[in-house]
Amino acid sequence: MKKNIVSIVSATILAGTALLSLAGPLSVSAQTFQLKSPIEHESFGALIEAIASFLRGLAIIIAPIFVIFGAFYFVTANGNATKIQTGQKIILYTVIGFLIIFLAEAIVDLLIEDVIQVK
């Protein structure tokens, strides 16, 4: 076991040394080194809009799955009142959540346009 670990470590060091020798001299000057922002959006509003758009797309995928799950619960209840109520609640809360996600964009646009008057 120790022999395997030693051979793996030495092979890693050897490979790392070979890669560094192929890379050439390492020099970093302050003028050429720049950090690029990982965020592609220029304003906070654009970032929030991109996140909301992603969540809307996710809701379009997840909502039908939960409706089918609730319907499956409802159909396989066999008269069990608890399972029937659980299936109804799953479907109801999924539809409510889906509507909230899609109405949130309209509400925010309405507030920005009328109250803040930025647009």
C-alpha cells in the first residue's frame, strides 16, 4: 500500500516537473496580469433579470413534474382521504408557485415603470 502511494506521488511530481519545463519561464508582470469579472452583466438589475429568467426556465421544467406527481398521488389513493388531500395540495401549491413566478416579473416591471420611473 505504501509502495503504491509513493509511486503515485513520485509520478505526479515527475509529470508536474515535465509540464512546468514545457511551459517555459514563469513571469508575471503587474501590467499584463488582469482579473476578469466572472459576471457577464453590466448592472445589478441585469444580473437579477438573468437570475429571474433562469428561475422561470427552471419552473417551466419542474412545475409539470410536480403536477404529474400530485396527480399520481391522487389517482393511486384508492379512497384514502389523506393521500387524496396530499395530491390536491401538491397540485394546488405547484400551480400557485408557478403563477407567482410568472406574475413576479410583471409586478416588478410595473413597479419600475410606474413607481420608480426608471424606464
